[in-house]
Amino acid sequence: MATEKRSHVWNGEDEEQEDDQKMERFFALIRNFREASNRRKDELRQREEITKKKKQNKIRKLDTDEQSSWVPTFELADFTEEIEFRRSPIIFPSPYNKKEDKKKQEDDGLDLKLTL
């Protein structure tokens, strides 16, 4: 169909109008693309500003927390007092000795190890 249109068009003005229309569409596409990219950049800038403000607020809160009015002080008596535990300390069982286990296996005469 496109070849039929071209074969019928002998007038130079019609070709110029088609070319003008194609150029207008092309430039309209470029304008739309630029506008979309500019909108996206603006959105990203706004998000960055919001996150920066949030970080600054957090830093300010941390700065105010560090300036507390209470300062701990220690005296020699704090370290010389004897410590009394409420209950006796936990006694851990003695470590498991593998050598004794091997001797028991040899005495039984059965090999219970699974091998392929």
C-alpha cells in the first residue's frame, strides 16, 4: 500500500507535507521523552531530599541523647566489696572422653559402625 501511495503522488507539495508531519511526530516524541525523564529526575530529587531530612532528624536526635546530664562516678568501695551470689555457681560435667568409648566397643566384639 505504501508503494501505491508514492506512485500516485507526483506533486512535490504532498511529499513535503508528509515529511513535515513525520518530523513533527519525531520531535513530539523527543519532547515527550525529555518531559518524562525530567519528571523522573524531579521525583528522585524529592525522594533524596526527604531521606536526607530523615537522616538529619535522626542525627539530631542522637546528638541530643548523647548530652545526658547524668555522669557515672565510681569509688574505691564499689570494687572492694565482697560479692555474694544468690545461688551456687553452675558446675559443668567433666568432658566426654572418647578413648574410654573405643575401649568399650572393642570389648563387646561388635562393630556397630555403618559403612558403605
